[in-house]
Amino acid sequence: MLTYTYREKGKFVLLEKPKPTILHARDAIIRVTLASICSSDLHIKHGSVPRAVPGVTVGHEMVGIVETIGAAVSHVKPGDRVTVNVETFCGECFFCQHSYVNNCTDQNGGWALGCRIDGGQAEYVRVPFADQALNKIPDNVSDQQALLVGDVLATGFWAARISEISAEDSVLIIGAGPAGICTLLCVMLKDPKRIIVCEKDEQRIQFIKAHYPDVLTVTPENCLDFVRRHSDHGGADVVLELAGEEESFRLAWECARPNALVTLVALYDRAQLLPLPEMYGKNLTFKTGGVDGCDCEEILRLIAEGSLDTEELITHTYPLSKIDEAYALFENRLDGVIKIAIDCSRADS
């Protein structure tokens, strides 16, 4: 089967590999219909994910059809259309029992697919702990509508959930890439008093204005003054940081009011400085880490009922055979790209 594989730092290649087989009774084999490209795939390519294993098939955001299940799998059956969770988790350890599934203690727990074990930018993928990692797609939801559920939309939903947003809050979201927009959609479900999105890319600002006209937008150089003028207590009540840059990290705590909550969702490629003397007295609460992707069933329900729609974020579609072109487009932010769907059939068109 055709796969997109991490060969070495700076290099992904299309390779033929054997079709995966069941290795454990809790496994399932999925025929991938659509996959997507994430910024964290680029982090692997650039060598900033130390856990990533050279030789691994990349890709952790996908939907497909169950082909084979292990003897212990009971929640899905062959023929089911499913989303695949970015995380694999046993459902039994202390962390899973408390919904901290990103820190599952199993050797294949947490972010394994497309990082430590073969992922889904391929024709087939083996998914450990299938009963936890797979969610059936409702009949009225298309593959394209469900494509982002297992990773970037789960991230946005988790970020909004842990940010404790109330109806009186002014919420600042820094970064309007795919994760930022998914977070915006999930913050909108909380119906706060106002939402401000900070973004430096003009095309992404125009996307926000066109699709979500009630959301305020600002560029980074004007953000601090803008947030202070458009909030009730000298800064945002809640800040969610999704840009993952040194400047955006600083902006997140600067734009927060005293006693605010700052949620760091971004995956940074280097250490960030927390300048405690400058921050002294602001009494901020920081939350940070990787998504606990245990809300996928609820997210699919919201999509089915029309409360969440990410289909407009998928701006381009490529066949798996042309995934090099898709990566070049995504990495260089060409042609207004936000998210790319990869058709994982063998067809070239």
C-alpha cells in the first residue's frame, strides 16, 4: 500500500509498505478514505518532535471504513464509517479514568499514530484500542464534515472546555490557522460577550470576517491596545494561544487582565520564557498541554445537528499520490490554504 513516511529530518517520502494486520485483540484495521495535514506533521518533518520515529508513516487526522477488528473490539464492526482519534488510549489507567487520555500510560498511549506508530496518510492504518479511538460517523454526516473531528476540532473543543468561559467574558484567540478557527467555533458555542481573533495573515483575517462577521479581528502589532479598548477590565478574561511563536506567547499574557486564565494550546518548537518579574501581581492562571481527545462522540453529535461546521476550512483536496504538492502548499501557506483533505484511494484524480 502507498504511505507517506518520515525518512529523516526534513524529508517525507511516498513509500510502498505492507498492508497492516491485527497485532492485538483490541486493534482495528481502517481503510482510510480521507486524511489531512496538520502543523504537527510539519513539526515532525522539521525535527522538533523528538518522540517521532524515522520510518513511521505520518498522519494522525483521518476518517475511514472499518475493515477488520480484533477479537476484543465490540463498539465498531467491519463496514462502519469512523473518525480516528489523534490519541490512542487504553481507557483503564488512572489518566484515562480521569479523562486525561493524552497521558495514557500504555506504551501506545497518547499521540502515537503518525508519530511513534504508523499513521493515516496511507491507504490503511492499524488503530490500537479501537473501542476508545474510533467513533462512528452519523449517517447524515459526510466524511469531509467529519475529517477534523479526531484532532484539530477535538483540540478546539478541549481548549474551549478547559478555559472555563462564561457569558460575560471577553475572549481573545491568538492565531487563526486551522486549530485557531476550530477553537473559535467551539468558543462560539459558549456564547461569550465578545470574541477577538488576533492574526497576522491578511487572507485568514478576511476568512474570519467573511464567515464569522460578529467576531472582532486585529493584527498582532495592534492587539494589546485593541484588547484593552474592547474589554471591560483592562484585558481579556480568557486568552487562548494557538500561534505557537515567541511573540504570540508573550502577547497571550500581556493581553490578559489580572486574574485571567491563559490557555496555551499551541505546540511550540522551542522553549518559551515566562518572565515572572514582569508578570508579578497579574495573578494569572495558565493551562497548557496536549488535547485530551475524549469528546469526539459529542462533537459528532453537534455536527449532525448543525451546531458545528468545519467543512469550509477544507480549502483543497489532493490524492495521496500527490501529497508532496499538498505539503508544499500547506507549509508555504499558498492559495489561501487552511486545511487540505488527502484522498487516500490509489486514484490520481
